[in-house]
Amino acid sequence: MQMKPLGRTGIMVTDLCLGTMTWGTQTTEAEGHAQIDAALDSGINFVDTAEMYPVTPISAETVGATEAIIGTWLARTGRRADMVLATKVTGANGGFCRDGEPISADAIRRALDGSLRRLQTDYIDLYQLHWPNRGSYCFRQNWTYDPSGQDRAATVQHMEDVLGELQRQVEAGRIRHVGLSNETAWGTMMWLRVAEANGWPRMQSIQNEYSLLHRLFDTDLSEVAANEQVGCLSYSPLAAGLLSGKYAGGAVPAGSRASINGDLGGRLTPRVHDAVAAYAEIAARHGLDLVQMALAFARSRPFMTSVIFGATTQDQLERALGAIGLELPDEVLAEIDAAHRAHPMPY
């Protein structure tokens, strides 16, 4: 298990992070607790969640259920110090969280109250903004993204209000550090600029989608990560299960995410199965498990802080844990590069 610095915080996190977004719907409390046990026993020290989870599916009745499952584990075990715990305040895209209100100073106070109560802890190690209020090109919105109507002055004012509140929460000891999610290079740099100008908390990470099939982080954001030490925490490194191979040939297994969320958030396209098949062929030729190869590739990226993987079942978790310490040889990386060029942006 490799340890990576979490931005400039001085905190070291494992390069694999346990994701939890199915807990409370597809994954029971007992199964969630067993996953935490197994992850920590394997050496992982990083767990990520969000106030809106679970999202399989999203519903008003289940908002906060995932945090509550983590909270009962913490209350039962008393092992808070063994875990770097990350959660998120949800903005206008969060649907059922606080009636879908945008992120604001007041929303952060109320959201943090709820997260701390459900998690049964006094502090959050990494408190992330789930979406920028001004919009995002994530979740397939890159195909029609148009920021020309943004109000720069309003965005800066919003950043000042939010960072001022985050500073108060850091001073109160309720959060240690802050991060972003679904953010752009310009947005990240503006958050850093406003924080530096006022002595407020610095954004330490960017939780964006990254996988063999989705590599938007490779260019501008990787430059931000390299120069500003704001590393990627990649979500969906298995492309919502596509890189497990279970959807090969158009199959939709009962109880799978595709059976619940349809097109896997826009990932099921006419071109994606050929791309998955190309990576599966590379893995098979080199005697690698496709899931483990996908996670190892994401871990190997120079901008990567930690790869957030989720598992619905214990068997899926054990398969993913097999990626611990796996280093891909140059030959495999070269073949992955060739497959990426042949199948760019398959969704």
C-alpha cells in the first residue's frame, strides 16, 4: 500500500480509498461495517462518503443513510483515529438534500451539523464541496458545456462567503481540511486564489471522475495538481462497473447498478463496449484481472492522490483489494495508451 500526501495538509492517505455510495440501499449496514473492517485490515486508511448518499437510487427516504452506517461503525468500534474520513456538502444537484438548495455559508453550517450527527464524530478530516454552484462539465455535461453565461463577480463573492464559513468551522475544530469535487481547472485556481488572498482554508484535493474510459483530468487539471499540490481523488475508477466486465455484450445483471440507474449516468453508449473489450483483452493477455488493472492504472497516474473504489458485496471488495501494490509493467501501460487512442472518450 502506497501512502500519498493529501495536498499540503501533512496527512498521508493510502492510494486506495473505500467508497460508500451504495450503503443503505444495495449494501446493508452489516455489509458496510464488514467492508470497513476488511479495508482497514488491508491497510487502507481513507474512507469517502457524502451527505446525499446512497445514490443507488437517490431518494428522499435514504438521504444520509450512508453516513449513518459509518457512524454506527465508529460508535461500535471507537476507531475514529484509524480513519481519514471525507464527506461532502451537496449543492443544487443533490436533489433531496435540503430541498436542493445551492451551497452557501448557511447551508454548510446546517449540512455539517447533520453529517457530524450521523457520522457520530466531532470532526471531518476532509470536507468537500460536491458540485460548484455555477455548474460543471462532469457527468457527461462536457458535450454541451458553455460557461459563457457565468457571472464572475458573483462566483468570487460566493467563494469568499463559503471560504469564510469554512475558516470558522476549521477554527471550531469541526473540520480539518477542505476539498473540491466535480470542479474545473479555472474553478480550482480561483478557490486557491481567494483562499490565499484572505488566509482562508486551502482546497487540498479535487474529487473528479477518472478511469480508463474517462480521462478528462489528464490535461489542465493534471497541471493544476502538479503545480499546486491539489491531487485527484478519482471516483468511478471502474466506470460504474463497466470495467468489471459484468456488462459485456450488453448484459444487465440483476441487482446491478445498470438495473437500477439505467444507462449508468450516461456511460452506456454504443461505443463503450468496444472500449471495455479492448482493455479486457489487454488484461487477459497479460494474466491480469480487469478490475485490478483498472485500479492500478488509476493509481499510477502522476496527479493521483487516492483512487476511490466502491463495492456492493464483499466478493467485489476482495477483488478490488487485489489491486493493492499492483504495478503495471511498461508494456501494459503502452498497450493501454494505444487502446485509449483507439477508443477516446467512449461516453
